[in-house]
Amino acid sequence: MITHSQLDARRLLCPLPVIRVQERVKQLKKGDILEIVCTDKGSLSDISAWCRIHGHNLLSSHILQREIFMTVQVGVLTLSQKNEI
């Protein structure tokens, strides 16, 4: 069963958003979904790179009124992502 979790990393500055994501992902299972909201502009590229390096799939990301929303699937890479590593 896939679970959906949320992480509020608003008002945290680099590197804390990535650290919080890493801590939360350790509690989840392969295939689970983590929804993240943060305000640090660098988080979008940092978390995206962290996902690619650690084998997670960034399903979506968008910015709305200074907040960054990202959805990560734990431990799942697409074929094109595997070829990039």
C-alpha cells in the first residue's frame, strides 16, 4: 500500500530542506509519495538533484506565491533517469 506524506519545510534555509527530506524519506517505503512545500529558492534544484542521486523520482514541482511545491516518489526511477546517472 502506497502512503502519502507531507513535509512542511517553509522558512528553512539551505541545507535544511534537503536534510528534512532525507530524514523523512528514511521513514518511508519504496513507492511512497512525499509532498514537500518550502520557501528557499535553492530547494528546487537541491531536492531535484538529491532525488536523482539517491534514486527517487521527482514527480512534479511548481512555484506558487513564493512557495515551492514538490512531489517525490520514494525509490523509483524512470528509465530516462537511470540513463542519466
